[in-house]
Amino acid sequence: MASPLRSILAVAGLGLLLSSPLAGAGNLLPEIPKAKARVSATQGCVEPTEVMRHNHMKFLLHHRKEALREGVRTKKYSLMECINCHVPDPDSPQAVHYGNPKHFCSSCHTYAAVRIDCFECHRDTPLPSSRKSTSASGVTAPVTLASGVDAHALKKASSPAEEN
Ligand code: HEC
Ligand code: HEC
Ligand code: HEC
């Protein structure tokens, strides 16, 4: 693992902020919570960490398109899988929601003022352990919407997060 400071310097867009006069005070840097597991002994994330730092949004948006329009259902870039591995269980003492800087996805986004609407519909925590068997199938389940609604298409006109 690179040192936390180096990881942070490598984050796209954050480097600029570090050239501000406030940089240097270490506690102003985002603290990125550690993942709960690794993909394999040799690789932490679903792609090399450095690649994920810069490209996670592209993988998510591309997979979303494939899953919804072309019916390609794989776990690799499923949003639920990201949450399962990166966010504490909702019934654990560390439970945390998006918007709190201690939530994995918020840690950088709060710092870099990135806005996403994904968690208006998708779970920002894993399923509670009582319902774990549901997710073991690997079928991702954004929860609050009636099924069959093409929510992304509806959102398209207004959402800034679009695949390129
Ligand atoms: C099986 C566990 C696992 C899954 C699933 C997973 N990750 Fe990761 N991810 C890791 C590990 C391990 C790291 C390395 C940093 C660490 O140890 O926390 C990492 C690193 C990252 C980083 C860089 C963080 C940093 O410290 O700079 C991002 C961004 C990221 N993951 C996003 C995602 C997204 C988005 C998904 C879903 C498409 C995902 N991850 C799925 C385990 C996982
Ligand atoms: C290592 C820091 C970091 C982590 C951790 C992180 N992000 Fe990001 N994310 C960013 C940055 C920085 C941007 C803006 C990149 C840009 O504008 O080029 C971004 C942008 C995005 C975007 C695109 C937003 C848009 O409108 O363009 C999405 C979607 C996104 N992140 C989803 C997630 C999700 C989901 C997680 C948690 C699983 C997550 N990110 C975790 C740093 C991070
Ligand atoms: C208005 C509600 C809504 C919003 C906002 C939303 N989604 Fe979704 N998303 C859905 C629904 C509904 C599905 C289809 C669920 C299914 O069929 O499994 C879905 C499916 C997906 C899938 C494919 C299933 C998977 O996880 O493998 C991905 C990836 C995804 N969304 C990512 C995102 C990302 C990233 C954002 C934010 C930039 C986002 N969504 C915002 C409702 C939403």
C-alpha cells in the first residue's frame, strides 16, 4: 500500500486543492475508510486501486448502461457489490450513510464537492445481516423503486452523471 498521503495526492481533481494555502494541515485531507475485504490476495479492488481512484465512475456508468439496456448482469461493477465491500453493515456499530464523510463514497466526494444522486434509489449500506441471503445471489437490488421502471432513462435529462 502507498502511504495515505500519496494515495490522496493521486486522486483526480484533488491535487489542485492541495496547492491551496490551507494544504499542509494534514487533518484537512479526506480519510478514506478501508475496505472490508479484498478481491484476491494480489488485488484489493475489482481493478487496480490506482485505476479505481480515477475511473470508478466510468465503470459504474458503463456497467449501468450494459445492465439496463443490454441485460448484461455481472457482479464485477455492480454498485451493490461496491457497497458490500466498502461500507459497514447497517446493524453494526460503525453503520454510516452517504453524506457522512466517514462513508466510503462520501469520504472523497465531500472533500472534492462531487455530487451524485445514486443513493436516492440505491442502498448506501449493505443489506442488514437478517436479509443477507437475498444478496448472496449476487443480484443487485436497488430497493426503493417499483421494478420495471427505467429510472436511469427518466433521470437522464437532468442527471449530470452520464456515461461518455
Ligand atoms: C471485494 C472487495 C471490493 C469490492 C467488491 C470493491 N472494492 Fe474498491 N477497493 C477494495 C480494496 C481492498 C481497495 C484498496 C484500498 C483499501 O484497502 O481500502 C479498494 C479501493 C477502491 C478505491 C480507491 C480508494 C483509495 O483508497 O484511494 C475506489 C475509488 C474504489 N475501491 C471503488 C470501488 C467501486 C466503485 C466498486 C464497485 C464497482 C468497488 N470499489 C468494489 C475492495 C473492494
Ligand atoms: C478516492 C476518492 C473517491 C472515492 C472513495 C469515491 N469517489 Fe466517486 N468520485 C471521486 C472524484 C474526485 C470524482 C469526480 C471526478 C471528476 O469529476 O473527474 C468522483 C465522481 C464520481 C461519479 C461521477 C459524478 C459525476 O456526476 O460526474 C460517480 C457516479 C461516483 N464518483 C460514484 C462513487 C461511488 C458510488 C463511490 C463509493 C462506492 C465513490 N464514488 C467513491 C472520488 C472518489
Ligand atoms: C431514480 C432512481 C435511480 C437513481 C437516481 C440511480 N439509479 Fe441505478 N438503478 C436504478 C434502478 C431501478 C435499476 C435497475 C435495478 C435492477 O434491475 O436490478 C438501477 C440499476 C443500476 C445498475 C445496474 C445494476 C447493478 O448495480 O449492477 C448500476 C451499475 C447503477 N444503477 C448505477 C447507478 C449509479 C452509479 C447512479 C448514480 C450516478 C445511479 N445508478 C442512480 C435506479 C436508480
